[in-house]
Amino acid sequence: MSAVIYHNPRCSKSRATLDLLRQRGVKTVVIEYLKTPPTAAELRRLLGQLGLKAKDLIRTNEEEYKAIKDLHLDEDGLIAAMVKHPKLIQRPIVVANNRAALGRPPENVLNIL
């Protein structure tokens, strides 16, 4: 079993999710998405795998969101904002078996393994 985790090492949920995967013996590719942000195409793919819209994946408590919230951006605009400001992306996202899950709580990812 292998998985990809879009990870932020400063986030406790992200660290706990990575630990859970490793404890389960899942070979994990770690993408620190703040250093290597996903492209718009990658975000669209992830949203499809998650079954979410961009508005459901965006972190609304971040300063970057407060700067754009009054713009009433559409799906493409929100995706572009997350590409430009990856801090806006909910985390962690785990991809396995062509499916994705948010690790909030970390146990959510067990459903796709």
C-alpha cells in the first residue's frame, strides 16, 4: 500500500495523519505543499477525488482569505487563489487508490486505504 500526503509539518493534524499512515505501514510520499504547491490542474484532480468544491477546501481563517473573501470568487478564482497562496489549502490531503481524503480528523484517511 502506498499513499501521497500533501503535508504541512507545522500542522498537528498533518503530523498526526502522517504518523498514522506510517504506523499502518503505508509507504508514503510526502509533498510539503507550501514548498511545492500543487498546480491548478492538480488541485482540480484533488477536488474531484475528494468530491469537494474549491470553497470546501479553502481555509477561511487565514489572512490571505480575508484579503479575497469580498471578491466572491468563482471555482476557478478560488483555485487560482489556492495556487498563489497554498496556505489556503485545507490539510492534510492523502491520496491512495485513486481516492483522496482530508486528514481532519486523521482517521478519515483510513477510509481510502
